[in-house]
Amino acid sequence: MEKLFTSDRGCIRAIRRSPSTGEMKLPDLATRNRFLPRPGWMTSSLLSRALLGLLLVLMGSAAATADSLNVGVLSFDVLIPGAIDAFTVNNSTEVFKLPPDFPVSSALTFSSPTLTLTESGTPSPMSLADIGPGPFQQFVLDSVNFSEADFSAQLSQTLFALADGTSFQASSNTLTATLLPSSGSFLTPGVDQVLLTVSGSVVATPVPEPASWLLFAGAAPWFILFRGVIRRRHS
């Protein structure tokens, strides 16, 4: 004689009564191989994927990322109050670096620089000498009003070292900047300035940062312990 009922697994089981002994037999038709894998297997798989994803994220922290980098400043300064002002090009690299804002350790040279000053709507370009690390000043009369100053130059190199031990790959060797009034129609000496920046990416380092390795090392034992508990529970 057989009776069918639904088990707690949602599977059909049959109760059979032995004709000779009257013993009730309960064959489990829902064997492990015929239905979905055990919960422990699925959980372990998901944990493995999560750990792998965490590792990739940590290693990705050292990968190249699109960015811009400050290499200097173009400013309009007071030299002799009421008499002489100056347009100052600060090449903030090598010994003149100021990390983290100006982090370039390599000695960059701004080659073939040009400074174009716009007075009464008329731009006047002037060629300057190459500018190495440090400041360069172009003097102007305080009585002259400038509405704009444009700077352009060629970088001596496009791959250079940074103060944190990484490197930066510039996407171009052209450096340009435009200085405009922060208020009013004319540049104000001692007030107006603009950053000299280059676009590119930080070059990937071969080894993740120590903090990333510490985070991974701290998480790994807990993952192993949790996976072992799940296996024992569902074995």
C-alpha cells in the first residue's frame, strides 16, 4: 500500500507498507544529485565570487585612472606697488614641488613658452625663455590694464615621477592656461591666478598599497572559517 505526501523539501515522497512485516518505509525521492545543489554549495560559491571581487577592487586601487595633475601656477602679482606688476609662471616641480597639490618629483621644463597679454581687446604674444623648476616673471607697468593672459608651452617629458612613488603619464606634451579676471573687466594684481595642469593617468604600480593588502589579509581568515562552518553544517 502506498500513500503520497509532500515533504518539508517540497518533494514527493511515498510511504510503503511492507506486506510481510507491516514496516513503514520512507524512500526519499529527492536525492542530492537529482535536485538543486545544497545551500552550502551555493553560499560558498557566492562567497568565493565576493572575495574575488574584493581582491580585484583592491588591486584596482593601483591601476591607472584618468586624472589631471598640477604642475604650476600662472599668477598676476604686485612687484612694486603703484609702479610695476608681474606675470609669474611658477614651475612647481622637482625641488619646488608641494605635495599633495603639486606632487611632481621630476624636473620638468616648460619649453618654448609663450605669454599672450590682452590689452584693450588686442592680444600681444611674447616668446619667453625655457622655464625650469621655479618661478619666472614678466614685468609690466601697473598703469596698464589687462583683460586676459594666455600661457602655452611644451613639456620636456610626458612621463614623470610623483612624490608618492608612482608615476604619471601625460596624454599630451602641450601645456596651456588662460588667466581671466575673478571680478570686473580687468586682471587684479595680487589676486588673480590660474593653475597649470596636465591631463593623463597615474601609471599602475605592480603591488597594491599596504592598506589594501592588510584589508584583504584581515578578511581572508573570516571567509575560510565561515566557509568551513557552512560545509560542516550541510555535510
